[in-house]
Amino acid sequence: MNDQSAIPLSAPIAHIIETHAQRLHAADGQVLARAGQDCQGFMVVVTGCIRVFARSSAGREIDMYRIHPGETCVLTTSCLMAGEGFPAEAIAEEDTELWVLPVVQFRSLMDQSDVFRHFVFSSYGSRLTRLLQLVQSVAFDTIEQRINEFLLGECRHGLVISMSHQQIADALGSAREVISRQLKTLEKKGVVALARGQVVILDYHALVAAHKKSKNAV
Amino acid sequence: MNDQSAIPLSAPIAHIIETHAQRLHAADGQVLARAGQDCQGFMVVVTGCIRVFARSSAGREIDMYRIHPGETCVLTTSCLMAGEGFPAEAIAEEDTELWVLPVVQFRSLMDQSDVFRHFVFSSYGSRLTRLLQLVQSVAFDTIEQRINEFLLGECRHGLVISMSHQQIADALGSAREVISRQLKTLEKKGVVALARGQVVILDYHALVAAHKKSKNAV
């Protein structure tokens, strides 16, 4: 155990995880799970980020969620509990440190530790609600609304979003051509500037206004 | 407890539920939960069927899942565990009998009963996987594919599907006009016949073939 890299969790949970789990390192871009694979154990991200997504038979992708430090993977937990294969794909988006709790220890802790069980449950609820919001967004919102929402979400960290049109398409489960067309419309309106692998937000307030307007139009 | 209407569950689970839960009756069409409401307890359907769906601000709907006899509602369970409001809506689709286990008993059983906990867990896994499949279907499949798949799913019970175009639209999160257009195309091809509130499957094998063809085209 290394104090400098403790998980951002409550002390009792961190103690349980660090006592029973194995520490793993995943390099940026490393595939951690493929569709149908057995899950190796319950996992908690310490540093870095894991992207969980689904892929269509034609190779299109859609982001399900990201796992940040202190968070677990609801689909992994679900597979461990139901004894099924992983129904999506997972990839490290940056150099990532994680704890992996082998299946046997996971099951025994679920039976024996109230603290651990409540930690697993609380991660479940909010993630399920967000998956439901994703279903609604994909079903009800136009691609214009979804791109506006995505750009607003991404630009919380700065006004330059370093992603290609293909990466944005993969995040939203859309085709690159559709995303490019919509981004060019925003560029013509002076809301964004497009450069290779970058979307620069030029007019944040116009983006917020466009987002509100398109939401109300549904 | 009435032996004639026992839940289709394993004996130990049925015993736990029937000892601690309250029996409720919901009439066909009765709203059981609205978005944002607190959940009253963990529930198990005995007879009948409950439809869980989401609604957009414009009133469009999309089916999340149905709860059949012996099944529980994963979103209710999730809300109980996380202490959050119900994120969707639920309605009885026919006269429905259900057991409702009050929150306090639910929490105490989750802490104390291995059998009950494993029952709750196993319901979780498969439902989560199906929610994920729904995200993928909505994101990646064309409406043609989704209607073909829906009709094939519904006609397992017979070749006459007693649903209006609006009901099919609500199930798929689409607009009625879109569904009507697609059904008319299928009618022109002699695959279905359309009557008021009914879709009659005239050529099941052609529907299977169209479904396979549209799936491969993605």
C-alpha cells in the first residue's frame, strides 16, 4: 500500500479494497474488457480514467460512461453478481491505476461486510439512472441537441476541446459525417472554430442559448 | 397468504416476500409511479404486467422494460438502495397483483438474508444488460430494423398484434408518423395487413428475412 496513491474513498472502504485487492496498471489505450469476456473481479479506479462503450456490428460506437478515480464499473459488478459475460467494451483513456478484487473475495465481502455492500449499492443507483438518461437522450433528442449538450459538458475543463469529429461521433453513437455537418453549422454561426482534432468554443453564451432553444423546441 | 396465487419464485424467496410484504392490487391502466416520486418499497409482480417507460418533455415515450410475474423492478430497487426518486414512470398494463416490501424491511433483509440478497442481485444483472442493449438498439439501428424486431418480438404470442401505431411509436421512442410510414411500406410488400388498432402478420418468413437483411446492412 502506497499512501501517496490512496483511492479517494471513505477510510473503511479504502481499507477493505487495499487489504483484499490487487493493484493493476493499465497504459493509455489499453483494452481492459471486450464484449462477452468474463470479468476478472470487482474494480475501483485509483487514478486515470476508463471509458466503457458499446460497438455496433458496423463498428460504430457509443459511450456508456466513464469511470473516474474512486468509482467502480456497474457493468462489471453486475456481471460478477449474475455470472454473465461483460456486455460492452472498456479501454483505459489515460495511464490508469486500479484495484481489482478477485471474484471470490468480492462475493464473500458482499455477504459479510455491510460497509462494502452499501458502497456497491450506492454506486449502482446513480449509474443506472444515468444509463436511463442516456436512453432518453438518444431516443428523444435531435443530434443538434446532443452535440450542444456534449460540447457544453466537455468545455467545463476549458474552451478548447481536443477531439476529432470521429471521436465526438463515437461518444454520441453517431456517424462522423453527421457530426461534421452539425459542427460546420455551429462554425458558420461563429459559435465554434474548427481545427484539426480540435473544437474551440468561441461563444460559450451562444452555445448555452442554442442548447436551451433546441431543448425547448422538442 | 393465498396458495392459489403464489408468486412464481423459489420457495425460500416466496416465503420471505409473503411473510414481510403487503399485497397490492393495481387496476389495468393505473399509474404506479411517476418520475421523481419516492419509491414505497421493493416490489414483486404476482400476476399481470407493469410497463416502465420514460417520457420526453414533449410527451414522447419509450419503453424501458416490462415486469412480468416473479420479476422485480430494477429501477425501484436502485432507488431504494441509493435513496433517490424514481427516474421513470410505471403503469399497470392489465389487472396486476403485486407484493410490496416496505423500505425498512427491504434494507434489513438485504443486510441479513443471503437468499434475498442473491435474488435481488440476479434480477439486477440481466436487466442492466437489457438496458444496455436498448441503448445500442436506439443508437445504432434504423427505425426499419427496430420495427421489424419489435413486430417479431410481439408476434410470438400470435400473428395479430393488437396495438395502434401510436402505441408502437411509444414503445420504440419514435413518432407516430414515422411508424405509420414504415408499416405502410411493409403492407405494400404484403408482409403485414393494417387494420384499426391491429397489425396482422401475413408473411412471417418475409418479416424474418427483412429483419436479417436490415441487420446485416448496418
